[in-house]
Amino acid sequence: MRKKDAQSYHVMGMTKKEVQEELGDGFNFYPDNVWYYELSKNWWGIRTVLFLEFENDKVSVKYIRRIVGKHK
């Protein structure tokens, strides 16, 4: 997955199945209400991660964070 800003991922209101078809499985556990997709990683170990929060099986919140080390 290429790095973009959070606004360019048109996933708001999508179901988990639709997100899987659009972005792939990633390393997400299907029943979880928060999914993440690693967009990039630099040589210092800083990762850019897209987070999706689900409410009633639909994306309700999306945001991108830069994280050092493990996430989740």
C-alpha cells in the first residue's frame, strides 16, 4: 500500500468486507473494532500507519499516525 494522506482513503461507511476488498487483509483480526494498515516504514523504524475504527461493522473513524516501535 502506498503512503497517502488519510483523506485519500475513501473508506468511511464501508463494511469490514468492503475494506478487505479495497485495502487487503493486512494483519487484522476480523472481529476487532480497530484495524490498521502500515503505509510506510523508514530506516529509523518510524512507521506511518492508517487506523480504521469500526462501529456497527462500518468504518466510523480513520486517522494516520507516525509510530516508533510496535503498534497495537
